[in-house]
Amino acid sequence: MADPSPIAANLKTILRRIEAAARAAGRDPAGITLVAVSKTHRVAAVRAALAAGQSVFGENRVQEAAQKFPLPGAKLRLIGGLQTNKAAQAVQLADAIDSLDRPRLADAIGNAAQKQGRLPELLVQVNIGDEPQKSGIALADADNFIRAMRARFGTSLAGLMCIPPEGEDPLPYFQHLATMADTHGLPVRSMGMSGDFEAAIQAGATHVRIGSAIFGSRA
Ligand SMILES: *Cc1c(COP(=O)(O)O)cnc(C)c1O
């Protein structure tokens, strides 16, 4: 008989690998949150993960996320580049926005939060490899931007997020992000995906964002 829920089995495997990576790094596995990235997958997949005990989910696009969330028991993190005109909907829907990366987006989020009386947790996305095509605040501007966001949003600005350059050893990039978070006294470091989360845990990730290793490959 075929396994009725590969998602549950995949989750189990990933949680075991997170635990092993944490122990290898001398860290408490409880300090690492698995963000199950459900972008492009149906709400049925999210429900299967929820039924298997997973509670934190990541989505890239606000419109797609709004078709699946809110779901009772699920926390939603928006992890993709966010358009300013989607900020109000993002503030309404998300428990966290991991991709704050420019002043105009901060204004839009701040205005929406004031109107709605609700402010999600925020992470500053840092363009850690200084890649021209990638979202994230440029390295040269990052310290000033993070300070300004901390001043504006207080402890709701909880940490930093990054996606290292493809095809390179990610570890030095993860270490760089962790150092920046330390410098600014920020507790949250969202880094590591299906292919590199163990290195991210080694470098101090508090949130790993894993999609394909849980839900299968995307079309
Ligand atoms: C899609 C995505 C992920 C998950 O990637 P996988 O390789 O499928 O684990 C993580 N973070 C961000 C920002 C993403 O867009």
C-alpha cells in the first residue's frame, strides 16, 4: 500500500535532520523553528502538514497566500519580495513578514499597521551576497536601515532574513547574517532552505524555510 501522506513522512525526516544539525552544533533543537514553505502547493498539502503537527508556514505571494490562509492552528510567514501595494493585505493576513527591504515598504507596512491596529513580526531581508537582481537591502545600507527599522517598529523588528548566492558555499553568508543580527541585538535569523539548512543551523539559524523537501518539487 502506498504511503497516504508523504508530507507527514517528509516532515518527520526534516525534523530529525534539524535535530541532528542542532546537536552537532551544540544547540537546543527547540531554538529552531521549521517554516514549511507551501508556495505553489494546494491548501490540501497545507492541511496534511497541519494534521501531521506542523504549524508554521511560508508563502511567497500575498494573493496566493490569501487563498489558503488563515487556517485554524496555522501561522503564516510571508517570505517573498513584497510589492508596496500588497502591504496592507500582507499586514492583515500574515503573522510575520520576512522580506522588509526598503523604506517605502516600511512606510506602507507602518501605515497599514496603524489603520488596522495590527503589526506582524518583521524581519529585514539582507541581500547578503550583494547580488544586483536579488531583493533585500544592499549590504552597504543594511546597518542604517536595520537601525531605522528598529527605531520605527521596536521589538516587532525581530530579526534578519537572507538567501545566499546560488552555487557558492552558503556557510560564510549565513555566518555574516548571524553576526549582523548579533550586532543589532536581534534574536531571529531566518536562513537555510531545503538544500542548505544544516549549514544555516550550524551558523545560528532560528528559522529554516523548507519547501521542496516537505511538499515535493514545484512545477
Ligand atoms: C521557495 C523558498 C524557500 C524554500 O525553498 P526550497 O528549496 O523548496 O526549500 C525558502 N525561502 C524562500 C525565500 C523561498 O522563496
